[in-house]
Amino acid sequence: SSFRKLRSAEAAFDLLQKFHRLDSSLQGFMDKYDDILQQYSKEMERARAQFDGNKDNPPVYKNYPKVAGAIAWADSIYRKQKRPMVRFVKEERLKAATRFTEVKDQYVSLCRSIQHYCTNMLTEWREKANVLAVEGLKKSILGPAIDTSIADAPLPQPPFVVNFSQDLSDLIRETRYLDRMG
């Protein structure tokens, strides 16, 4: 069948919707909804394999920091699967198909895995960020390290050297990216 050869379930769904607009009494197309759901199920299996295979070392977009890039990558997988499912849920004829519940459960499982992954990444980052920020902000910004335990510690002599931690710069950059993502 042509519906099994289409590149995506969403494209097959669009095609079937166009036929229904032409003639809503076409009952021969009802079995095509199962084909669409089967294709969507295959797409979710590929997305699951991609997610599970790369979640330990995710591909990060160019110039993205590690954690923000990993979360953005996982979110892109989620959004690719969400768009067709939102359209499928709105279609009563598709919800009546025999495989709909199975495919919906598969979708929910994938979304929960992605959400759990993103939550864990963010939680681990927050814990590390708090420690890193406190340690980095205790250090002197100018010159060699000043002993802060001595109240009358002399300032370093010129020329001054910037002593700003690269880890703190990376933390600020990561925070900006995560803030933009929401």
C-alpha cells in the first residue's frame, strides 16, 4: 500500500485528510489509519533508539554548553514526536483505530523518559553549579589569591592579573543558555 511507503506518518495523515475533504463518505480509507499508526510507531521506535543510544553522550548543537545542549537535543526528539500526536488526538476516526491506545502508550513512555532525563540533567547541574559558584566567588578576582582569613590582608601590587575562574565563566554561559530555554 502507498501509505506504508510514505516517509512519515504525518505525511500519510495529511494525504488521508485531503481525501476525506473530497469525499467524507469514503469508508475504504478507515483501515489506512492503522497503517498510519504503524508508521508512527516505527518512527517512535527509531526516536527511542536514538535517545537511548545517545543519552550518555548526546550530540550537542554547535556552540552550546554541555548540559543545555543535551537538554535541547532531548527536547528536539520530544517535539518531533509531539507534533503528529497532537494532530492524531484531534482526529476522532484515528482515535477509533485498533492500535491507537498502544501507540499512545508508546508515545507517553517515550515522553516520560525524555522528561526524566532532562530533569536529572538539570538537577545534577544545579548541585554542581551551587558548589562551583560559591567556590569561584570566594576567590580574589585581581592578582594572586588573597588570604581572606586575615582582615588586613594587603592588596596585590600592580600590575594586576585577572584571576577569574574559567569554570565560573562556563557556569555563567551555561546559565544563560538554560535561561533562554525556559
